[in-house]
Amino acid sequence: MLGNIRIVLVRTFHPGNIGSVARAMKTMGLKQLVLVNPKDFPSDESNKMARTANDVLETAEVVESLFDAVKDSSVVIASTARERGYDLPYLCPEESAQKLLRASNNGEVALVFGPERMGLSNDDLLLCKYRVTIPTHPDYSSLNIAAAVQTLSYEIYKNELISSGEEYPITENSPDIESTELFYKHLEATLNDIEFINKKHPGKVMSKLRQMFNRIEITELELNIMRGILASIDKTNKNK
């Protein structure tokens, strides 16, 4: 199951952090590293900080957007130190590990970390289904990105060991991010056609609907049913 779990770093600024993350991943059995628009990679500094985890760097995938990094993932969890304007269902570190392991039994999943200075943007969070925050002392809550990856990777490995080698039961497939985004675009277009969305606040309704569907954890079958309903609405509206 660990082989289907990818660590995604978004717009990483310091190349040394990429190397440190690779080392943190390898100690916990994780090998899939995806980099979204890193400022400096490949880099001698990354190789230096990775030490004996250079194989993780050598197989790292570099992509242009977060969508490209997670589009085939059924579960995407954002690591963020605080709530953002676009909120997501909250998971503690152990819950996030369990959810990733369970879903990885069916396919690819992703754990996403933002830039060192700013963290993930609201646009980034739109592509995630949950958020995880590592509890820290309120007097100093800042964690280095490598420390954050190490902590959450440990939770994943710990829960994988607890399962004693037994696979999590296969559950109904969750739709991947690419399918989910196509559904949201279809939903928004239909709601605009029937004049449900307020043109003065076009994003408000869709933001709430995204949060609702994230909360209920819609399955692939349910998503297809919703697409069928939207297609019927479109057809009826066109005939009228």
C-alpha cells in the first residue's frame, strides 16, 4: 500500500528541503515524490541533504501544476498549519494516515505540502479533499517542511505496521481528482444555465457544494449518478 502513496511538494523554494524530504520519506518506506514547479531542482544542495536517499530524488516527478500531480488520486490530503478561506474536513495525523492507507488499497493517493513561506493557496485546496494539521505548542507552531513530512510519514508507516501486513478491506472506489473536477465544472455550468447561481457571487455556491461533497465522501458510482442527473437536467432545459 505504501507504493501508492505520493508526497507532493508545491512550489518548494529551498532545494535543500527537497533533499531532506526525500530522506524523511525513505526512512518510512515512501518512494513517490512529486514536485510542482520547484524553484531549483535538480540541485547539488538537494543531493547533499538527501544523503543516502538520492534514489527518491532520481525518480521524483516534476510537473507544472498541482492538478497534474493529483489528477489520478482518489484521496488528496493537504497539510496546512492553519485554516484557510476555503476550508476542508479536518483530520488529525493518525486519521489522515488511516484514510490514505485505506484508499491506497484501491489506487493512488496523495499528501500535499505547500511552499515554505506561504503554505498552500485556496486554489490549491480546491483540489484536496481533506486537511491535516500537526498539533504543536502554541508558543511556536512553525514546523520545517521536512519535519512535517517526517511526522506524517511516520504516522503512515506506524499504521501500516499496526495492520500486521493485512490489507485494509476494499471499499467502494472514490473518484479521482480529474473526474471530480469534471463533475464540478458540469455542475457549475448546469446551475448557471438554470440561473441558480448568483452572478454577483459566482464562487460562493460552488465553494459550499464542494465542501458538502467532500464531507459526504461521494463514491465513483454516486458521482456517475450525479453526472447522469445533470445530463437529464441539461436535456430538459434545452428542450424547453
